[in-house]
Amino acid sequence: MSSLLAPIPTLGPTPVDRATAVGRLRLTLVGTGQALLGLPVGLAIGILWLLAVPLTLAVVGLLLALLVVPTGRALADVHRRFAGSLLDDDVESGYLPDDGRSVLGRPLLWVRDPARWRDFAHLWFSATGGFVLSGLPTLLLVAPVVHVVGLLVDPGTVWLLLVFLDGPMLLTWWLVTPHLLRGRAHADRTILGHSRLAHLEQRVVTVEETRAESLDHQAAEIRRIERDLHDGAQARIAAVGMNVGLAEKLIGQDPDAAAALLREARETTLSALEDLRSVVRGIHPPALADRGLVGAVEALALPIPIPVTVSMSLPAVPPPVESAAYFAVAECLANVVKHADATRAWVTARHDGERLLLAVGDDGRGGAAAVDGGGLAGVARRLAAFDGTMAVASPDGGPTVVRMEVPCPTA
């Protein structure tokens, strides 16, 4: 397949030799595949897609959309690969991510996804103009064979005249095939490619989603802190006040009881202080402030019950990014302990001048995934607030490697 989709040579005078002839035949075969994908397949999907739009509010329309839109994307991905290979260029898709969305949520996202509408437009181009561009070389090459066979089966004036046209048709095939296939590849890239405007539109949608998630996460954190303070430190401090008040009343009548109450108040004060430290630790771990990200991760790895290798070489990064990276690594190591059944783990980090690059891996059983409600999904949401990304490679049998990137230019 890779040799079949080799880049089209630079257009211009070409020698008439075996290699060039093989190249023309290769392009003709590619064009035949594109034409077959366009007219029978693409046209059918385009018609079903067209029917699904007005019927979306009905169940049948929703089911039809759930069928034809992913199928249209799969077909568009094939054409992107064709165009990218023939032009020796990457044709990016730029779809809005729909992972984790409900059955109703995906169609709502597709409606406002420009890449999906580019797929729809390409279906109709592929069945019309694209079909002509891709199918004409096949027609020019196959027609002479049909003419010769027809003349042999039924010698006559019509077939003889058609055979006389075979030479010009083959010459035309030789001359126009690279131009037609290159034109088709350029058209596919123009229609299906991810333009800068589409990229900006996707970034706006992503920023809106991550901002909403960040606000929700911040609100949840505030509620957690309020709950921890109310149920922990606040209750203990209130108990201290009560004990000191009782001791004040008893100090003249029963000094021993007053002393016992004061001892209890002192112990409660220590417990309240520990509760406050726990709350503060959840906001910004003291190890980060004292030792930086590298030292904090090393301290984080010490109590892990399996060997953890930490290899990190980093410049100073902004505290919010530092905190997000710390909690991301902490969650990944917690998952290793809980689920991986691993014998060792490792943490690496570096900075390339523009991005903070983190990786957490283990030699466990694999199968990790960022599912809704899971720890890895929470890591992805935390990093998304800083325009960061996360990728999980975890085949069955392991190893598992979670790679994280956070834009973080250094001064």
C-alpha cells in the first residue's frame, strides 16, 4: 500500500520508460479506487446524511446520523490518506473531540463541528467532480482494450473507427494522468484539510469547555475546603473554646478537673492544627513550596511500595503549572499502586523551552484508559485548564506510559 500511494513526481517532462509507465498505472489504480469510493459509496452516504439532517429530531434520524456521520468520517480519513501520500504532505482533520459524550451529545457536537460539514461537502464532490478527475484515467486506459476486444468479436466499421482513436486516447492518458490525480489530491486537501480558521474555531470550543470544567473543579474544591474546615478544624476549635470556658469556671472549685480540660483543649488544638495542615496540603503541598517540583515528586515516590525511578531535570516553572503537574503525577502513581500490579514504576520530566514534558510509566498489566469519572480523566481535565494534553499508551500486558504536555515557555 505504501508503494501504491507513493508521492506523485514533480510534474514536467518525463522519460518514456518502464518506471514511468508503472507510475502511470499506479496512479490509474489509485484513481480507480477513489472513483469507486466516490460514486457508489460516497453518493450513498451523502444521500443518507442528507436525509438524516431533517429527521434528526426523530429517533430514526438520530440513528441514521449515528451511522452515517462516523462512516463519512472513515471515508474522509481514507481520502485524507490518499491526498497526503500523493502530495507528500499531512492533511489534518481537526475534528472536535467527541469521546465520552452521550448518544444525544455527539450529534449536537457534530452539528457545530466544521470538520463534519467538510466531510459532508466532500461526499458530494467525490461523487461528482472528484469522480471525473479520478475516473478519467481509468476510462482512457480501459476504453482502448474494450475497443480491441469489440473489434475482434464483431469486426465492423464502428469498432474500427474506435480502434483508430485508441492511440490518441492512450497518449492523452499518458499526459494527463499525473495532472488529474494531483488535482484531485489538491482538491481533497482543500476540502478536508484543517484550515487555520477551523483550528481557531476548535481552540475556542476547547477553551470554552476547559474553562467551564476548571470553574466546576474550582467550585468543587471550594466546597471541599469549606466542608473540611467545617467538619474538622472548625469543630475542634469550637470544642477547644468550650473546654477552656469550662476550665475557667472550674479552676477555683476543682483545679484538677480544670487542668484535665486544659490538657484536652491542648490536644484538640494540635488535632485542629493537623486538620488545617491537611486542608492546606490539598491546596498546595508544602513540599512544592519547600523543594520545588523535582523534590516534591521525589518525596511523593518515597512511600510507594514498589521501586520508583525519578529522572527529572527542570528549570523553574510557574507555581500553578507546578501544582498541576504535581497532582497529575500523584494521581498517576496512585493508579499504579491501585490497579497496575506492577513491580516498578518511573517518572521522567524535561522542558524543551516551550513545554513541560512529563511521563509516568510502569511495567504492570496494562489496560489503563481515561474513562469518565476515572483518575486519568481527572488528570486530563486538570491539564486542559493550562492548555495541556495527556496521552495514554497501555496495551494489555503492559507497559503503561502516561505522557503529559503543558505549554510553559521559560523566560
